[in-house]
Amino acid sequence: MNIHILRAVVFGVLIGLTLVTPYGPLQSVTEAATVGRVTPSGDGIELEYTDENGISLKDTIPIHRAGTIRYFSAGIGLAEREAKYPPFPLKLIFVAGPRAYTTQVAVTIADAKGAVVLQVPREQVTGPWLFVDLPAGTYDITADRSDYPPAKQRVEIASGRVKTVYLRWKE
């Protein structure tokens, strides 16, 4: 994408317009206050938003469980990136190169003693964000992307706070 189209996309996102590029129209969301809510069954995050034509839409993102730990992946499309999500204590953001998001990342989280508390298969990381409902503590995160060395980081999760961690791979 050339710099002029990129600037048009950014400008359009900022003012909430639908833009037409040489590659066709870019869709936008007109309502910036999209809120993600846990479904009554507890097995998904429901997003309700309005598209550029004023049509009300709903999407459901699945919540996965491993023992007592819940997690979900999001961040695909403007509606998901603008949504306000329930405050899961850890938000991982996967980045390839200086600015591009990436998906299909396998994640392993171990506690401070080295015991694995969560393994997320790459098939469940469908967006560049992974939200994890972890208890307070210190954790070692390993994110594995095919054909690249794993990205690793140690994080401290505090009770009642959301910790955002960027895991990057050079392209």
C-alpha cells in the first residue's frame, strides 16, 4: 500500500468515513463506542456496532478456557480494534516488523516457578490481540510464530489492572 493510500485510510478512520482507493472501497465503522460484552453463557464476547450504512451488526468472539483461565483473540477489522473489552488482566499484541500485526501465534505462559499455566494453539489466535484472564503474579510468556525464533517476555500482572505487552518479530 503506498503512503498516500495509507494516509487516506488513517484520515478516514479518524473521521469515520468510507474511502474509495484504487483497490476498492474501505469499510469503516461509524460508531466508535463499540462495547464487547461477555455473553450470558460466558462462552463468547459479543460485539454490537453500526456499519457505515447505519446497519446494526453483531459478532461473537469465542472465549476459550484452560482450567480456570479464560482467553480470547480479537483485533481483526475496525470494529474489533475500536471495541472496549472486558478488563482481562493481560493483553498480548503480536507485531511483525515495525508496524504490521500478525496472527496464528502459539502462546505458552508459565508461572514464576516455570510451571506452564496456559498453552494456546496458533489456530485459536485468529487476531493480533490475545486477552488472558490471569491471576496476579509473575509470568514468562513465549510466543511462537512459524519460521521465526520465539518472542519471550516476563510480565508482572497486578490485581485490578490490565497489562499490555507487545511481542515483536523482525521481518
